Amino acid sequence: MDSGWMAVWPVAAFFLGGIATHLTAWLTHRRQQLERQQDAARALHDRRESFELDHLQKLNDALQVLARTAARMHHADMLASRESGRYGSTPVSEELSEENRVASQEVRMLRGLVLDDELREQVHLAQRTINALGWTAFSDPTEATAAFMASITQLNEAQDRIAARTREIYLASTAGRPPALPA
């Protein structure tokens, strides 16, 4: 009986070694696969974060340009209203009008890339409010100034939300966890 076991033991050890080798290889493969998936998820998160931060910064800059051109247009209309008594009774220069059109187009284009739905809508409201100043033509200068100030308030609120979202992304990334996805 001892010689029988002596003959079976090498065969059993061979099969057990093969199973152990395959199990080890399979576990290594699963670990590497999981690491690749985590790396891919981390890279995707980093690209998304970079995309969002880049576009929020560009949008903030574009809103500043739009505010400046709107302020210059408002100033020109206010100067013209001193003579006519009516706001917007004299067309602004073609150059200033074109600057405002380009600034508004830039905001519209970047607004569409904002991931946060509420923020995108707030920027849209601010842009609509600023662009609505053109509808105050031939109005009372005091009413036009109130509309201009309301549009600047809307724009400031949108920029405050952009800044808050930017801080949220940076704080989440420094804490080592992904930021909450916008609704």
C-alpha cells in the first residue's frame, strides 16, 4: 500500500500545483484588470474635471467681456439720452454693436457646455437679461439704468455660481474624492 501511495502522491502534487498555478494566474489577471479599470475611471474623471474647469473659466471670462460691452453700450446710450431725453434713441457704433454680438455668441456657445443644468440656466437668464437691454430703446433713462443694474446683478449671481462650482471641484479633488456630478 505504501508503494501505491508513493505513486499517486507525485501525480496528485502535479495536479494540485497546476491548479494553484492557474488560480494564482487568474487572481493576478483579475487584480490587473481591476487596476486597469480603476486607472481608466480615474483618467475619465480627470478629463471630465479638466473639461469642466476649463469651460467654467472660459465662460466666466466671456461673461466679463459681455458685461463690459453691455456697460459701454449703456454708457453710450446714456450719453445720447442727455440730448434726446430718451434712452437708446441713437444707435451705438457698429464696432461696439459687433463686439456685443460676438461676446453674446461666445457666452451662448460656452453656456451649452456647462454640465450643471441649474448653472447653465442661470447663465442663460443673465445673458437674456443683458441682451434685453436692447429692448429698452426709447425708454426713460432711469428705467433703462434700473434694467441695466438688474442685468448686472443677474450676471454677478451667475459668476458667483461659477466660482462656487469651481471651488467645489477643486475642494473635492484635493480631498481625494470625485466631485458630485451636477444634476
